[in-house]
Amino acid sequence: MSGRRILGIDPGSVKTGYGVIEERGGKLTLVDAGTISTKASDPLEARLLIIYQTLRGLIEDRRPASVAVEEIFMAKHANAALKLGHARGVALLAAAEAGLSVTPYAPRLVKQAIVGKGSAEKEQVARIVGLILGLKTLPGVDATDALAVAITHAQALRMNQRVLLTAGKKPR
Amino acid sequence: MSGRRILGIDPGSVKTGYGVIEERGGKLTLVDAGTISTKASDPLEARLLIIYQTLRGLIEDRRPASVAVEEIFMAKHANAALKLGHARGVALLAAAEAGLSVTPYAPRLVKQAIVGKGSAEKEQVARIVGLILGLKTLPGVDATDALAVAITHAQALRMNQRVLLTAGKKPR
């Protein structure tokens, strides 16, 4: 029996992390994870095409049921935000074209869900992601970030289900 | 004989302007122009899908030889830049998928090329775009902005050609 698959994406114009997890018998397992790397010296549109096509292929191969993406807030560095937005845009497009729902999660919320602390370091997040999924070796930091978003989404879905189950048990 | 067609794009997450122009006998004429409007209340990924699919259809129908897009610089408002980046990302993707080269033009350069003044108002730009293309009625401001970028690109191509022709005439 195939479980519920979630694709997590950590978009970036040079490195985009992705991670697919699956829930089987209440346990989260790793399906696939990696980093889409592009050359910063290549034209932005060529890099976007690689990100988009890789994510489209990944969605086709791994068939996730839903997608979770990091929400990005940046108070400074508008130009960095702009470039990041380009990558996030084609990631959202790849999901929307496949008819998948996309749920954004703020970085602080992801850290809170994984480590229990909104200000946790990336390395802490990576280590706990590895523990949750029972990984012997950790993929790159972009991939563990993407997996962290996917796990957060899995926890949110579980909580919603619990709320729905509890609601269903209410006395009439 | 079909002339050289240029697609200009002024991307935005709510309104994306587009304009296709053609050069025939040294004169620029309008082929198509308009605005892709999306609902700000709709999920961002649904809006990006509309922008992307409309631009893909436009490229298929109008078959431009190249694409010109506004380059966006914003010192403030990182979140606005981020959203704008999403829309610009799927616009660049639509061009890259069709194998078209994309040339970015800074807004100041476009205003300089059209009005002769980098600080020109949008209305001035629109009026002169109308004069250059011999339009009786002006399309919306997003469309005239997109046409302005396309005209700037046409001028740049013409200048490059002149430089190349002059170079060719150099005494050996």
C-alpha cells in the first residue's frame, strides 16, 4: 500500500533543494532528496528552465500528493528576494501544472516544528531531519531544508486529521 | 514578407503587460498587445499558471523572434520584489522553453530610449509608444510599458546592425 507522499521544496536561483517523503504506518520515510544545482554564470532563464524541468520530472516520477514550499520573508536585500522569487515562481508553476496543492511554510515555523525552536541553526535542522527519517548519511543542506518543509507539512496534515477525527466524535 | 517580431513583457503578479511589434521596411508596427490580469485573491501558483499559459499561447500564435523584459531593481519593498520575481520567473521560463533569447532592459533605459529622459512618466511613455506605432487608441498602461520594452529592443537591434554594417565596411 502506497502511503501519502509529500514533496518539499527549498527554492533558490543557484541551488534548489527538494525532498520527497512518504508516510507508512504512521512513520515518515525518505523517498528521494537532492539539490538542483545551476551555474550562477548562466543566464537566469536557462537556470529557471533547469529548475522547472527537473521539478516537473520529479513530480512525474515520484507522484507526490501535495507540495510544501518555504515561504520567504526578507526585510532587506530586495534584489536577492527578486532572484529567489524567480526560482520559487517556476517551482510553484511546476506544482500548479500537475494540479497539486501548494502549502507555504514560514522558515521559523519549519524550525519550530522540527527542532522545537524557531531560531534553530540549519545544522540542527539537518540532524533532526536525519533522525526522523532514519538516515545514515545526510544529503546536502538544501535537500535537508526541503525535507524539513515536507516533514512540517506531514505533521500539519496529521494534526488536521486529528482535529477532524475529534470533531467527528463529538456527541450530537 | 514577414518582418522581425519582438515580444515585450512587463511582468507583475496581478497584471502582466505584453506587446508584440514587427519591423517592416524600417517601420515598427503593432501586432498584438494586452494585459494578463489575475485575481490578487487567488493563490499565487494559480496566477502564475495563468501568466505562463497565456504567454506560452502568445509565443505560439505570434511567433516572436526574440523577447525583451523589464529588468527590475528595487532598493526597498523586498516582499513586493519577491512576488514580482515569481511572475518574471514564469515569463522568462515561457521564453526559454520556446528557445527564444531574452534581453533585459532597465526601466530607466527604456524611458531614455522612448522619451529621451530616464525619469519620464508612464503617461509620457504611453503617448510616445502610440506615436511610434501609429496607434489611434492606447491599450492599458501595462501593455504600453511592454510595447516600450519591445521598441527599445528593436532600436538596440538596429543599432547593433548598424555597428556591424559599419564594421563590415572598414578598410582592410
